[in-house]
Amino acid sequence: MRPLPHNAEAELAVLSSVVLRGQSALYEAMEHVGADDFYLPKNAAIFASSCLCRSCVPQMKRTEAMPKPWVSSAAFAAAMMSG
């Protein structure tokens, strides 16, 4: 069976923008992709946890800042380094 087409660099770019730009980037990404759109399981897990973290604070308005660190940069880096 032939592997599905994927682009690890594109997945990393989406995740990096969410970590670096925060909530606005997460909303923008959520309009276009879901966790199941990621080919690499670790990337899907990071994206899903980012979305879940936002849903943990439903009383916040979309324009309010997300409490930091809502995605731990250490956890992000560890996930990216793991195989």
C-alpha cells in the first residue's frame, strides 16, 4: 500500500504559528484543519490538545487573550523531538 501524501514541514509550520502567535493563529488554523488532517500522530496530538485547551475556557470571548502558557513550549519541543 502506498503511503498517503503528507508534508511534515507544513504541519510544523501550522503548529509553530499556533505556539508563536497564540489564540488568533489557533482560530485561523481551526477554520481550515482539524487534528485528523495531520499525518504525523505527534502533530495531531499537539493540535488536538491546543484545541482542547481553548475549549477548557469557554467563558472567554474570542478576542480575549488565552492564559499563558496554554501550550507549553517545552511540551511542544519535546513532542517535536520524539520519534
